[in-house]
Amino acid sequence: MIATVMNIITLIKKITLFYIEGFRNMRVGKRLWLIIGIKFILFFVIIKLFFFPNFLKENFSNDTQRSEYILNNLTQEGEK
């Protein structure tokens, strides 16, 4: 049992080091991953700002009202 756990840990370490060393030796790939990361972050920031407004903060003034609204909507049975 202990030997199996140790083998799994060793395997995970080897896989992690494989990817770390591969990324460390990249030249063009680092720039491409940087571009992908920046686009990913910008894309989700823009989506969050324009398509998912904070409904609870806009429509309720305090946490008590917000929690009552959520509780009422979660506990409604088959009214939809």
C-alpha cells in the first residue's frame, strides 16, 4: 500500500518536472502562452463587465435584502 502511494507521488513529480523543464526550454512558446493568457484574461473581464452585471448589488441595498431574495428564489416549489 505504501509502495503504491510512493509510486504515484514519484510519477506525479516526474510528470510535473517534465512540463516545467519543457516550458523552461521554450523560446517562441513562452511568448505564445503569454499572448494566450492575456487574451484569456481580457476576454473574461470583458464578458464579466458587459454580460454579467451584479444583479444583487444593483437591486438591493443591504445583505439582508439580498439573502431574503436568494432564499425566496431557492425555496419556491414548482411555481415556474
